[in-house]
Amino acid sequence: MKKLYNSKRIYISLIPLVLFFLLAAGALWQDKTANDRKNDTIDEKRKSGIVEKTELPGNEESAAEEQTGPADTVKIGAYIFSLYDMDFPGNKLNIDFYLWYNAKKDSMSLLENLEIINSTEINKSYEMNEKRGDIFFHSVRISTKIKEQWEVNNFPFDKQLIEIKIEDFDKDNTKMIFVADTAASKIDKDVHLDGWKIKDFGIKIDDHTYETNYGDPDIPLNEYSSFSRATLHFTLEREGKGLFFKLFVGLFISVLISLLTFFVNPLDLDPRFGLSVGAIFAAIASQYVITSTLPQNESLTLVDILHDVSFIYIFLCILISTISLHYMKTGKEVLSQKLDRYSFFVFAITYLLLIIYFVGKAI
């Protein structure tokens, strides 16, 4: 009897456990049914094209579509209306221009994300954001100071390629690419820069890859980003013929003075040697004045070549004067006079030919 009582007690104690499992199973079934209904609703909306990003858990599907979908195309153009304050020693040029975008989306923040890669200063004004039909039109006036590495090897007959490099710093080329508005982009006909001719304006589009992960631990070291870049470019050609004579006339007169010493008696030491020594100092001063107006350059420029050739010829004049003086003191007066006369013509002709050659090569 006692054994039967214990068995009933055990069965009764199991009733709460059975009820717990039944309730848990019912809750799981209800949750599964609700999820199935939710997924069915999402599938129906996706088929009808009205599914919203917030209805997808974590926006994972929308993020995947954004990464794998086609990049947005933005038409970009510019109108340059001012060039000023060209800082040749400082490698800078101020440029004012209007920039515009034509896009199909209004949520791209194009003007906010605008970046001019090779500028040291940028000021934006008169921003405009309007919808024109199916196109969103964005326009802004920009005043910027551009950094340039001037090419001075052929100064003062140099040509400078000016570039304005524009990117959107927020969207790489998987999300947005530029298309050039070549028809409307140009330089105003009244733009003028003293001493220069403005030629060959254009706008080109390319991709620029930044070979870094910017220290982001979530990005692999060998995973680089490429951005669509629009480059406004034009050529400045210096009107250098008048400037050439203005800069180098002192140098040429120094060499001429040194050549004229061949008509001075070698025994007259002060004028014979003093003029050539003075010519050297004048040539050094000429080089210092001209190079101070140019940016630092490690290569051999036309300015360096012309001054170096002049230094050599002035030195040769002093050398010939020394030899001629020796001939005079040893009684070889006729030989001294011949040496002076021949040296003048040979030096003058060869110096002139070298100057014409190097200047013609630069032009």
C-alpha cells in the first residue's frame, strides 16, 4: 500500500514539469509562426518593390545591395573666371571658379564632401541646390590657392601646366564616378595673367588609388580605395622674350667688358685685370638676383647654364691676360698682340654661338 502511494506521489510531482514543457513548446511554435508571417510579408513587399531598409534585420541586405550595385554617375563642370597673385618662388597660384554637379540623387552631399586635393586654401560661397526636372543641380563659387611644382628648366621661356584636382572624399569609385561636362566647362575670355598666355583648357576624369588603409584595423593592409577624380587643366606659356633681355643684359655686358680687356695693354695691370674681376662679381650678382625670383630647383636650368658659360669665358679672359702679360715681359710683344686679337674674336664668336644654341634649345 505504501509502495502504491509513493508511485502516485511521483506521478503527481511530474505534472508541473510536463506542463512547463507544453507551455515552452507552445511559445516556440507561436514565435516560429510569427517569424514565418513576417518573412512572408517581407517577401510580398520585396516582390511588389516597396520593401523598406528598416524592415530588414541590421540592414544587412541593403548594405550588400549598396556595395554591389552600380556606382552613381555625377556630371561635373567648371568655369574659371579669375587668375591672380601668382607666387612663383612659393609655388602657388590663386584661382576663382564656379563648379557645378548634375546628379540623380539629392542625398549625396556633393558640396559638403567637395575636396580640392592640391589646394592650401579653399573658400566656398553662393552655394545652390535645386531640382531641375529629374536632375539635382548643385553649384558653388570657389576661391582657392593651388599648389604647383613649377617647371623652370627653360625659364624665362617656360610653360606651366596648371591642374585643379577635385574629389569627393566620402565616396570611392564603387559608389560614385564623375563624368566631365566638357561642353560648358571653359575659361572666361577676359581672364588675364600679366606676362603669360593661357592655352589648352580641358577637364579630364580618372581614378586615383590611395595605397593605404589609413590605419583602420578593420581594413586589410593590401585593400586600397580608389576615388573618381576630376582634373581641370590648362597651360600658362610665359611671354619671355622681353623678359629674357631684361634679365640677362647685365650678364652679357659683363662678358663684353671682360672681352674688351684684350684691347688694353697687358702692362696696365689695373684696367686689364680689374675689369675682368669686376665682370665676375657682376655675373655673380646677376645669377643671385635671377635665382631669387625662382623656386628651388636641383636640376640644371637655362639660367644656370648661361651664367656658368659666362663665368668660364670671363675666367678665360683673365687666363689669356696672364699669358699675354708674360709674353710682354719676356719681350714677345708681337706674340702678345696676336694672342689678344685672336682671343677676342674666337671668344666673342664662340660665346655668341653657345648663347644662341642654349636659348634656341629652350625656346
